[in-house]
Amino acid sequence: MIRYRKFFRWTKEIDALLPEYYKRWCQEFNAKEPTPVHWKPAEEYISNPKINGKKLKVVNNFPLPVIYPEQSDAGLWGGEGLVYGLRKKRRTSTKTPFLWRPHLEKRALYSEILEKWFEITVTQRTLMLIDEVYGFDNYILKTHAVDLSSNLGLRLKRKMLLALARRSFAKDNLQKQGEIYERYKEFVIPEEEAEWVGLSVKEALKKANFLRKAENPIVPLKELYTKELIEKLKTTTLEEPSSKPPESSLLSKLNPFKTDT
């Protein structure tokens, strides 16, 4: 399926519910254009041959449609996807429909922040990008969410940012912990912000509702009334029984069969 980039719209209730840094993250996500992978954009201006190249005219770049299947969310494809088009097998043959697929392979990648090995489906472009930034952790943290184009990549980014904020790595070796933290300190953000990185709007609303209910829990009326009754019984004292015999009622006085004792 083609992954369309939609603008997020909030109602007043949702706008008040979601934190500002998450809304800012969504706006940056939608404003960011993905890095061209399957096509090469032309220069912004080119010379106009009709005027001997003295003047320039604007070039309109149209991105090549790329299909990102569901499997791409479970791996790191480095921005690659499926490209549909027409291909000629020979110069004299007619064009036939063709689907270009990236070459996928499973590789073991290690994260020193998470202290864990991951077996992830990647492409050759992904491995090249990891080598360019000198490590798997740098690739996840430095690459924009739009270019990661993977739910797995966003989850890893969130876990790494939380680990950096909490310093939950190399607890048994403080020297190693300090070295790792120093290496990635430029990516450190507050923990409350890191918890929201990479969440979809649906996940963010679910999390926001959960936090609101935790701060303002709804108490059932049955429990509320029971508690009020218990408090009332604690504050009130039971009346002592009176030694005076109860007064006879009017009906008992009119009873002809009643005998006085």
C-alpha cells in the first residue's frame, strides 16, 4: 500500500489533551520531505537555452511514487520501497509492467545503548547509512523519523532516548556508562518528552487518556456512598436505651381484650 502523508487535525478537546512537544513533533514530521532514494531531484534552477543561458527558470520536481508494504514497518529498509513502472526487455520490444523490489537480508545489529542484539531485515542502503554514521545507535538517533519510515525504527528511537534520559545502561560499570552517555549526550531529551517520540496519533491519544484517568481516577458511586456511610457511623454515637417503659399507644388503650398487669 502507498503510505500517504496526512496532516494532523485536532479538535479543541484533543488539542488540550495532547502535550505541546508531541504536537510540535507531528508538525515537524509532516513538514519534512523524505530524502530522495529512488529518484534524483533536478537543480532548483536551470539555465534557459532560449536566452543563451543568461536567465534561469524554476524546475518542478515530482517525486517518484514509492509503495511501502506492511513488511517495511517490521524492518529497516533505509527509505527504499516498491516502485511500479514499465520496463523494456529489449530496445525493440514494447514496454511491460514491472515491479522493482529492494534486495532484503537479515542482519544482526547491536545497540550499545540498549545492550542488546537485534535481528533485523535491512537493505544494502541501510548498511551503508549505518557505516556512514559509525554505528547502529547513531543511525537510529540521527535519522529523521520520515527517513526511517519504519515503526520498528521509531520504537527503537524511543527506547534509546528513554535509556539515555534514565541512564539505564551499563549500571554495573559506571565508567562505561559515562563513556556511552558522553558519546550520545547530544541526543538527550527529557524523559517526559522521550515517552512520546514516534507514537502515532491513536497511540498518543490512548496514552493521554490513560494519564488523565490516572491523575483523576473515577470513583464508583457505590464506593463513594459506602465510604461516606462509614465516616458518618464513625462520627455518630449510638443512643443508649431508655429505662422508661414505652408509652402505650392510642390503639392499645381502646383494646377491650387487653388486661392491665
